[in-house]
Amino acid sequence: MTEAEEGFLSVTLEDTSTREPAPVDVDTTDNYHYTRDDWYKLFSQDGYLKVLKQFALSGELQRSNLRSICWKLFLGVIPEDQSQWIEASNLSREKYAALKQKYMIDPHKDVEASLDLNVHNPLSLEEDSPWNQYFQDGEIKQIITQDIVRTHPDQMFFRQQDIQNSMLDILFCYAKEEPDISYRQGMHELLAPILFILHAESRDDVQNDDSLSPALKVVMDPACIDADAFALFSELMEGMQHFFLSASLESDIIRARQQKNSNRHVRKPFESDEVYLPTSSIARKLDKIHDVLLKNADEQLYYRLRDLGIPPQTYGIRWIRLLFGREFHLPSMLQLWDALFVEGNSLGLMDYVFVTMLTLIRDTLLTDDYSTCMQLLMKYPPWFEVSDLVQRALHLRNPARYPDPVPHVREWTQINEDMHTPSPNQLHIQEDRSPPEVVKMSHKLANKTKSVFAQATKQMHIPKKQLSLNTKLSLPKPSGGGGGGGEGKSKSNGSTSAMTPLSASEEQEMIRNPKVCFYIYQFYRYCTVHLL
Amino acid sequence: MARATDKKYDHLFQLLLCGDSSVGKTCLISRFADNEFRHTHINTIGIDFKLKLFTIRDKKIRMQIWDTAGQERYETLTAQYYRKAQGIILVYDITREETFRNVTKWLRNIEDHGVKGVKIILIGNKVDLESERKISTRHGQKLANQHNIKFFETSAWKDINVTEAFTELAEQILAKVESGGGRDRGSSSIRESAIKLHEQQPTPATKSHGGCCSGGSSN
């Protein structure tokens, strides 16, 4: 990024961060005002797309009510030039309408007069009988429906029949349009957030506001949500579809395509070996993430996972196929997708997010046993802040351009490592190295810990000795004793001391100390992973 | 470094569940491992993992249960887990004919990828939906007999026969391990490390112990 760009960005960032409080009549039109504000602030300047992308990376889009337009821009459903929005929107909507008409065959309604009854009857064995097609389609629809009814079971939005119908239509049209891949499990969870966002942001008051640009109204037309969801989903799948192929399916497709192109295809040296490798794209991608990126970023962790015998495919297939959808709650996931979509469907940051997620839980992975590690990877702990995660991923990819976002956490990690090595000299931490954000972070952690604690206490099956937070936190000095923080839970000596509340001043005192923060952090993680 | 907890069991068994999508594999595991049931379960993508500590004949068994996605029949990854499993639970849905028809395909898959002599049981799930039943008990039993494996009809929802089925499989594996015919990581090795892709350990032939399951037709 050039200096000029950066200057421009910082001005705009400042501008938006001082978002004016909503007007007096917020009660009824609260969100709408934000929508209008967003429109004027985010979309009305030259070069606005660059700014939007910066916002997506910094987490600022989380507050926007025009995220669906940002996604359309990032994924290329509409171009940056707003004068082309109406045309682009109409084109993609017409395409979806045409696909629906083409694929939604219902022979019951086919009432042409001159029908050949040898073909047009339900018992016909003819290949091109519409009935034959109808029955085959029914099977695909049944498979899709099985997954749709299981989409985000806790979200009422996805329990609505019309939403489920929309999902079925979209996934079915995609399956027919891409017969090589058809429908694969997991696609429904890529579609779901897209549909959710489009519904959440479409508002009648946008349509009724004469002061807003006609282009905006067309792009946000509530009547075209399904078509727009299909367009966004198809663009996303352009980048994702090969992750849904299994090895055999993939080689079948490659072979078929090669036969098709055999006349003009010139085989490059060694090509055949590569093509017929009996592993799937996703397996190869995960190997690459593991063997190259993770190894570079954190060699110790790389060897640890290898020694444990946990291949990245075990947990990573789900991470990638669902774009981390099960690893985060919906709002956090949307924020993560903002950042991932910045580079369009090449999803360039995905691999770095993957590795960052591993390094964030490295302490447990390095010290705990196979089962604990496996459970942690299969059920990723939910507390990390997405903007922090994205900043770390950016830093991992390009340290020169993106500074390390939270060096103090590094520091804590360093403490942890030191705890395991008997060199007390390294344990000294200078007070003045605790910048304000450490204190801020400490407060957050302490608050989180308290609520986790309360929950944990309620669950009677937890042995009290594991709840002795005070024993661990009141360690005055870790003076070379080793085995402090990380292993505290297995060494609590059966202490059954009940939790006594800390006074406010004690609490203040404690959380100013990075070492204590680290204990809290470790403990919080322990609770989340093991007890809840 | 091994922790004290690693030794708290006598045997470590690895089980794998397979079968078509939506037959109730994840629900069976949830019922067995956590004694819970949810009507709306999210579907499994790739593979999932659950632990259960379980006691049979005073032996503490630590079970690593691998849950596979129904649509992943041809996935190379799944094949790697087949090779590790000492026991496989093959599930169909008694209300959906095609899931029963596909049992044969799954069995062929197990034959291709699983270790020789792996213990298998067949489960017809969702007997709580008796009015929608498409596959009779007799049909299920007959298929199981043909392949010389044990058969159970279960309901993860109503908690019918679930523990019994898992126990039967664990019993079979335990019998095999105790007779010296099977791999067992728990007692021989303290360190628990289950899935190693490069590890290819053929199981010694155990024909003398009755091959697969001698009790196959006794149910």
C-alpha cells in the first residue's frame, strides 16, 4: 500500500469511528439510519472499495448494515463502478430465473398437446423422459433437504419454511448447473450465512427513501434475495468447489475433462503423476498448510502434531469446507468472512487464518495428551476475538506490512515456555512492559473467567479441586519452581479450598500483573475446554 | 511426557461409525457417550471424535469413537480411519430403504479398507418410528447373518439397545484382545497416540478364534 493510500485510509477510518449517535427517533428506525449513514460514509467517495476492504480486515464491517453489498463487491457479483450496478444485478437475477425455469421440471404441469406418450409417462424407461429426470432430481433434492433441516438448528431464522425452500432451490440449481460436483454436504452451511445477511439487511425503508441512489435500491431489492444469494454462493463456490471433491470423484472429473480436451491437450512433463495422485484437493491443501506454513510459523507445534499423529485432515476438512463456520459463533464468523472475502474467491487469507488458529492454542497442544488435543481441535475454543485473529493472520503472511498485533500475548506465551524450563532468571517481568492494552485485555479475561467460573461451579460433576482458582492465582512468585501455570491443574494437590471472592483492590492488583493474567488465561482456557 | 490420566484404563479401543447420511450415527454416539439426544443435530463434515470411558467385566475401556460423514464414502481420509478401527458400527435407518440397500456397499468398503478380522456390528436405527418402518427386523437379521455379524435394532431417541450394541462390540474386541489376537494400545503402551498415517500394522491372523464373530446367527 502506498503512503498516499494509507493517508487516505486513516482519514476515513477516523471519520467512521466517530459514528454519530443515532437520531432521536431511534426506537423504530434505528438500523435504517445506520444503513443510510453507512451508505453515505462508506460508498460515496472515490476509491471506496479499497476502504471497504480495509474495514473488512480491521473488523469495522461488523457494525455495517451494508455488508451484503460489500460481499457482492468483494466476490465480484457487482463491479466497483456504481453506474453498472443495476445492469449487473439484473443480469445475474435473470440468470437465476432462467436456471430455475430450466431445472425445476414438473411433468405434472407439462401439458403440451403433442406429447409422445412413450416418453412422457411416469413409467417410461427412456433416458430423456421428463419423468425420469423428475425422479432423479427428487433424489438430489432429498439429499439437500436432509441437510437443510439440520442447518443451524438453534437459529429460528433457518427453521422458517420459506427460508428452507429458498435454500433448496438455490442448492438444487447449483447442483444441476455443476453436475460434476452436484451437491456435497457442507455447501448448505456456506449458503446459510449469505442468505441470512441478505434477509437481515433488506429493508423496505431503503426502497421508500427517495434521497437514496436508485442503484442502491436495486442492489438491495428484497424481491431478489434468492437470486442474489445464488450469485454470491456461486461466486464463493468458484473458489471452494474443489475442496468438496473426494479423491475418486476428482480423478473421474479430471479424466473426463482430459478426454474431452484430448485433441488440444499437450501433456507437460511429470503431469500425469500429479493428476492421478489419489488424494483429494482438500487433503493436498491441508498437507501444504501443515508442512509449509505451520512448519515455518511454529516448528515446535508442527513436530508436536506430527508426533501425536494428528493429521490436519482430521479437523481441517471441516475448518476449510465450512470456512470456519463451526469454529465461531455466527456474528464472529461473519466478521471472519468479511476478511476472507477481501481477496475475492481466492480466499487468500484462509491458510494463514488456519495456521493462526493452531498457534493460538499451541500451549495446550504442546503439553496435553492426544485425546485432549484432539478434542480441542475438534471443538475449537470460542473465545478468541476475530479481529485479533485476522490481524495475526495478516502479520503471519506479511510481517513487514502488518505489525504483530498483540506482542504481550507473545510475552505470556514466553512465560509459559519459561515455566517449563528451570531457568528462573528468565521469569522476571518488568512492570513497565505492561502497556495499557495488557491491562485492558486482563480485565476482559478476568471478567470472562468469572462467568466461566460461575458456570463451572454449577456443574456438580466438576471436582472442587479443579476450581481452586485462588491456589493458582495467589502463587506469589514462580521462583524457579517450574511446573507453574500450564501444569497447575494436575498438581493442585487435592486442595478443596472453596473460591473466595476477591476484593476490588486485590483484583485490580492481580490483573495488572501479566503473569497473573497468564494464569487466568490458562485457567479460562482449561475451563472452556475441559469443563463446559 | 505421559500423564497420570493416561493410565486410568486397561484398554484403548478405537471404533468407527459409518453408514448413509442422516441414519443417526452422531445421535447414537451422543446417546452412548453423553446420554443425550437432540432432534436437530448438525451434520458431520469430514470426521468427528468422541471419547467414552466404559467398564466391561471389571476392565476399564477407553473408547475413541470416530464419527464419519455419510457422504464421505469415497473419501481417502475415511479410509485411513478404517484401517485404525478395531470395531466398526454400520448403521442404517429402518425407515429408509436406500440406507439399507447401501449396507452392502459399506460392507464392501470396510472389506477394502479395514483391517482383516475387524469386528463389525450392524444397527438398524430409529425403531421409535415403527409406523414408518420400511425394513423388517427379519430382513436386517438376515443380512447380518449372511455376513456373520451381530445385528441390533436401536433407537437413539428412546434409548433402546444403544448401550447394548456398543457393549457387544466392545466385548468382541476385548475377547479378541485378551486372546492375543488384536492390537491393543492401552495396555502395552502408555503413550496414547492413535492415528498415524504411515503406520501400517497388519493384524495377526486369528482364524483359530472363530474368525469374525461366531455368535453372528444367535441373535
